Amino acid sequence: MSVPTTRRLALAALAAAAALAAAPAALAQQAAVTLLNVSYDPTRELYAEVNAAFIKHWKAKTGQDVAVKQSHGGSGKQARSIIDGLDADVATLALAGDTDALHTHGGWIPKDWQKRLPHNSSPYTSTIVLVVRAGNPKGIKDWDDLVKPGVKVITPNPKTSGGARWNYLAAWEFAKRKYGGDAKAKEFVAKLYANVPVLDTGARGSSITFAQRNQGDVFISWENEAYLLEKEFGNKVDFVYPSLSILAEPAVTLVDRNVDKKGTRAVAQAYLEHLYTDEAQDIIGKHFYRPISAQAQAKYAKQLPKLNLFRIEDAFGGWEQAARTHFADGGSFDQIYTNK
């Protein structure tokens, strides 16, 4: 073989090696991924910042571009949208009961989905508080003030809103403990809903009804939403912590059928795991959700004080039983509201 030929082959080999070395970066650039996170009403601001942090992190780690789109609405309505074909990669809904429906209706996720991430797949918690007009002119201090004559209560529809279900169950358990038994609790909650002039489909809609449309005297609210209202309408609203409330544990999951169809499982899994990182836990506390990491809890302890909270498993036997008793067709809410 001649020297020029040998040289040409060597150069060709070098070129091929260079091309192979460049291939992963080129492929990463070409194979940009878009995720869809289907979430509930009040998480818009939280996930806007979480998404930006994850996109930066993933690009630095892999060289791959990723975009994250959001869909927001009442949690129950959002679950139904996924079941009906909304192409979600991840679901970050308000309650595990809504997420369970993704398994029950179509097998979009496995039955044991909640075991796949730490803390039962809940990277943050929250609770329910009472938002009132500035100066608290109606003297709202606790749940029993919401059933007084002339007090108008704003809360969303528990048939469509996950937040509304937390509200409903928090009020029910308060009355059950204070007045004794489920029958008394049902009477109490019926009186409360008799004071509700309008049922929005989601928590953000009720927030707008209360703060922007100036309807109602008290808004039963997610804790984080109450802080957002205080920041935006600080001279118009206050909020109070009731004597007893519920530990809300929003959970997150891959939507398995969709990520496997779209080939996005690895990125979607990394997105959910990122919620447990120090960076994301700090963002969670910054947006007035209750982080699960000790470091973030300590940082935000002043704005997120320890409260008297109960868990749904202890009071209602879990979401499946609570949904069947209270929110299924013919359940306690239908009995109360059809007789309003």
C-alpha cells in the first residue's frame, strides 16, 4: 500500500472518529424533548420557577434541550382530561384520590404509583386556611364562624376541585370532633354550604371571585394561595389559621402510558426526582408550599408555622373511602347541596 493511500486512510479514520465523538452532542441537540405537566389550579407560579430550574439543570447535565408545558385547572377535572386523552407526561394533582383515577379508568399508571418516589410521591405538603377581608370585619376565627347567618363563604366545587375536597373534609372533621359524630358534622357542613353563593370549578377561580370580584366574606383557601393573595392584595385581605386543619399531601406521578408512547420516560422521571432536590425544595418553600426536606423546613419555619393538622388516612380511612362517602354521585355533598 502506498504512503499516500495509507495517509488518506488514516485521515479518514480520524474524520470518522471525530464524527462519532460529535454525534452524542448533535443527537442531544436534535432530540429536544417537550414535557406536559398537568397540574391543579394554584401551582402556576410554583412550576414556572421549578420548570426553569429543571431545564437549566438538565441541559447542563445532558446537553439536551427540554421544554416543560403546563396545564392547570380543578384537580378532578384535570384527571378527567388525562383519562380522556390529554397527553400528560406527568400529573401533579391536588390529591392522591384524583391521581388514583388514572389507574382505575384506563390503567394510565400502575396501582402502586405512590410507592415510586419518596414520601408517598409527595414532594411537598400544604394545608387549608381562612382568608378574610382586611381587618376581619366579620370576626372570623375558626370553622364555626363560617356557619353564622350573614357570612358569605367562597369555596370551589368539590366535584371538580381537589382543593375543595380538602376544604370540605377539614370542615367536616372539625365539626365531628367539636359537636360529636358524623351526623352533627353533616348538619354543620350543610349550614356552611348554605352560606356559599357560588361554586367555581377550581381554587384559582374562587380566589379570583373573592379577591378580584369582591364576593364573599371569607375564602377557604390553600395556604400558599392565601400568601399569594396577601402579597398581591395586602391592603384588602388577611388570613387566619383555624384551630384544626388537614394535612394536604399533593402527589406526583409519571403518566406511564403516555411517556412510553412518546419516549419521554427518562426525562419525565428526572423532572419528578428534581422536585426532591435542595434547589427545588427551596423553590417550594419560597412559593409557600411546605417542603419535606429538613433544610428547607428550617429556612421557611417562620412563614410556615407548625399547626394542629390531621391526616386523611386517620380521619376518613384514605381517599378512596372519603371519595366514596362524600364526593361520589349520591354522596354526602350531593345530599347536602341538592337540598340547599
